[in-house]
Amino acid sequence: MAKKPSHIDRIDATFDEVVRAIAPKAKKKEITIMDRKINVLAQSVGQKEIGSDQGNLDLGIERERDIEGIGMGVLSDGTPYLNQRGLAALCGVQNAHIGTISSQWDDTPAKPRIATIKGILGDIGIEFPSAHIEVMHKGVVHYCYPAEVSIAILEYYAMDAGSNVQPEARKNFRILAGSKLRDMIYSQVGYDPTGSVSEPLRKWHERIELNHQSAPSGYFSIFNEAHTVIYELIMAGAQIGEKMVPDISIGQHWAKYWDAQNLDERFGDREKFPHRYPQDHPQAKSNPQIANCYPLDALGEYRRWLQDDYFAGGKFAGYLKGKKEIPPSVAQLAIDRLSPTLIERE
């Protein structure tokens, strides 16, 4: 019997449909760490400047991603948004047209286009003081269009723009109507609006409390070194807990590398220490677990191996692929978040 598509599978399929609708002839590129950059949005030429009162500079960008020209993210208050470039791509129009909507939002009398878009929002009982929210991020002001505003603008270009109705907008509105745009943004940036990320964080913190500095002086443990990996997996949406213990995978591969390279001859012998699991983990029945710890002099070699071999060499991707609990979108987000970036130089 064929497996029924899960909720996350349907969201991923939705996003793929959107990408195909925007760029049907474009070759689909591999999603890498560079796809998560924010595009700086240029103000529209020849239009009224968008004032600083049209937003909330106290908000921050919690998550952001840019895929195939669709810039999206989630603000620190949980608001999902598209950036100007991404919204323009969905609507099949130039960035300047979206900028004009923002700059004319408060005009009196309202331009027909603005009145129509506000009417769409009014029909669902929502009113926005501006089309976008201005957010300072990394020293640059970004124009973030909330999902509700984005859908209203997309509907306008799909159905109400007269001779300016865009085929791209019609296709994408059919795909993203209702709450699908909001769901797609949350899925693609790895944000959990329900707050259920707190449970894997709790389990991880319990392990930290039980094993903090448990390795003897002069040695490091894989668990303590794996904190960044575990944190990024949780932030990407992985359910870290008793069924998913990534430091075991890292430790096993590192131990094999240690033996194959005879690293004890360079750094000295590894030692053993007791590691404990929280009581709600089935592994706790055999506490304490005896784990390896390694001389601190080998820490640089370990971190180089983790970056060049475990991540870049495909071992991390292989570990995630073998975990049925992790949807493909979450696995890709985790890989992207942990991919090393080049140092930016002036």
C-alpha cells in the first residue's frame, strides 16, 4: 500500500510547485548555505519614499531563507513574511510595483489597487497600518510583507488587476491560498509556531545537566563538542530525544578515524568516563554508559575532521537519511545550517 503523504510532505510539494511556477524553464539549483542569504531590497525609483513610520524597528528576524528568488522568513514575534523580491516573483511583477503598493498604502483617496487589496484583507477581518514591516537586520533595514498581506496582493494580481492580471500570480494563488503560504514559510525556514521545540530542548538540557564537565580534566567528550550540532538540529525542527542521539553517530565515526589514523601516537591515549541519560530515556536503564574521551591536544584535529569529513564527506547527511523521524526538509535545513561559510573580507 502506498504511504499517505504527511503534512510536511504536502508542504514540500507545495513549495516545489511554486518554484516551478515562477521559473518553469530555470534549471533547479542545489540548495546550499548561500540560499539562506537575505536580499537587500532597493526602493522603487520615481515613487514616494517609504517612511520609517511604516513598521516596527524593534522586531528582529528570527529565521530567514532565500530559495530560487523567493525571500522569506519569520519575525521575532512569529510573523511569517515574504521580502519584496520574493513577493514580486510570486506575483509575476517587478519589485517596483510592490514598492509602489507600500508607498501608496496611506494615500487619500486610496488608489483603486490599494482599495482592492485592503478590501481583500477586510473581508477576513484584518487591517494592516502598512503593507510591510520594516526590520533592522545586520545593519540594514528590510521590508517584510506579512503572509496575510502577501496573499492579498497575490490575489489582486491573480484575479482583480484587470489587464494586469499575471498568469504567474494565478498559478501561485491557486497553490498558496488560505493558510498554505504561512505553512510553507514555516516549513522552509524550519520554524515551529506551536512551540513544540521546547520538548527536544528540555531533553537536551537534561543531558547537559547530567554530563556537564563529566570528562576528566585534560580531555574532551564528543557529547560536549556536539552541542552546536544538536542545537542546530533542534532549531531546524528535529525531535532530539531518546530515539535520536546524534553524538553517538559522531562518536562512532570519530573513533574509527582515530584508530585508522593512529592518533594515539600523536596525541596520547584516549580514556573512558561515565555518561548518563535522563530517566525518561530507555538508555538510562544501563546508566552509566561508558564513553570515550580524548586528549585536549587532539581537539583541533577533531574539529577539522568534523567539518571536512563528517559534514562535507556526507556522513552527517547519511545519518539524517537513516532517521525516519526527520522529514527531508528538516534534514536539508540542518545540513545548510551546519555547512561552514567562507570568511567575509573587506
